[in-house]
Amino acid sequence: QVQLVESGGGLVQVGGSLRLSCTGSEHTGSSYPMGWFRQAPGKEREFVATISWSGGPTYYADSVRGRFTISRENAKNTVYLQIDNLKPEDTAVYYCNARVGAMDYWGKGTLVTVSS
């Protein structure tokens, strides 16, 4: 069983930056691919970024490539999403994901609101 908890969301101005964190419940278990998804108001959940258990390779959605950076610290069982140059279109609930075997686990999400 995997439990994920996101943090770091909040209200940020256009052009600002923030870093999201996602910490898993397993501190002594095996590593697994993790990623970030987001869901904006009135839209479907969309892929943002993923990272392998070893830290590479990483993949990004075209809409965020160059502005978002995903990384992880396996010793802390934590994955990060550094977001720079925030745009209004980035406003969404951001969800942490972990793929363990054939199962996907999700956090409850953290809200990022970008204002002008």
C-alpha cells in the first residue's frame, strides 16, 4: 500500500515560482516511477511530468517543458516539481502519482492558483 501526500501549492503571481513536494509512505520499501498530473477547472486531468526510480529518464508535457523540473530524493522517498515562470494556464490541482507494478496510486492533490 502506497500513500502519497503533496504539499507546496498556494497562490502565486504570474511569473513567479514555487516547488511542489510529494512524499510517499514507504521509507524502506522499493522505489518506483513517480510523476505529476494536474486538473484545471472544467478540464480533464492531464500529464505533467514523470521520473524513473533512478532519476532518469524524465518526461514532460509540451506545455510545461522548459519551465517545470521534476526530481526525486529516494532517501527521503520524495519527488519534487519545481515550477518557474508561472502562467495563468498553470492554475490547477496538482496530483502526485506513483506506479507500483500494475497499480497507480494518487495523492489528494495540492491547489496552485496563479493570479495577475
